[in-house]
Amino acid sequence: MTGTVYLVGSGPGDPDLLTVKARRLLEEADAVLHDKLPGPEILDLISEARREDVGKRAGGDRTPQSVTNERLVELAREGETVVRLKGGDPFVFGRGGEEAAYLAEHEVPFEVVPGVTSAIAGPAVAGVPVTHRDHASSVSFVTGHEDPTKDESAVDWEALAATGGTIVVLMGVGKLPEY
């Protein structure tokens, strides 16, 4: 019998901001494959599950995405309940979409468990609403790290600025001097 893979967002780092479902899955999983972003306070919530660090850090050790994808399928086919623990939300610049597509292609049951994205949590903690009836009727999320194999940026900065909405750039601090 094939197990299920849960693509779980760990939120912005505070264990109190995990969803109830995310916390339960960390306690019940057979295996947890985690990124580098979930901190020790969140990793400490993993009960008896086997832990595998499959994270990536700029300029550091990297587990190729293909290896992570294959490992998810392998563990699920062994009948395991697998948590793929990601920072923030798995579908906000977290490659969760790629993992979901791979799992679907290999007919492995999966479920996405959203997490609180730092795109909302960061400004909220700082007291900055990303939308406000009097100031910003829209919000755009943009990555600060596009695929380096692209010929040019897919982001039309002038069009974004023209909306008058809030622009949230994720993972952009290292690229700030280029802008």
C-alpha cells in the first residue's frame, strides 16, 4: 500500500504559528524530509520520525531537487506517512508545486498543508498591512531569486509599480545591490 506525502509549510519560524494540522503531522509522521529554513524549535516537534535534511542554502550544501523528489516517492511506496517540511508556505516560492507535480506524475497520494508565509507575517509583525483600504488595494509577491537559466527577468517592474499596490520581494536581501 502506498503511503501519503504531506507538503507542509512550517510558517515564518515561530512554532506557535504552525497550523494545528502541521503540528499533528510532525507528531505522527514516519519520515520527515526538511529544508534548512525550519529552525530547531520546529524540528524539535518531530516525534519518532526518521529525519532527513534535504535543504538548500545559497553558497552551501545542496540536495538536488531530483533526489528529494525521488526520495519522497520511494518512502511513500514503502507505505510511509511522509512529511515534506518546508519553510513558510510550500507553494510560495518553495518548490512545492514542482514536488506536487512529480508526486502526481508518479501516482503518489499527496496533500498540501499551507503555512503562514513570511510575505504576510513579516509585514504584519512590523505593523505594516500589505493591503489597506486607503493606500493599497492589491499586493504582489515577487521572488528575489529567479531561475538563473532564464534569459531575462519575467518580472515587469514598471507594470508592478504602476498598480500602486504593495510589492513584497521574498529572498531579495542578497540581490538588493543589483537593484
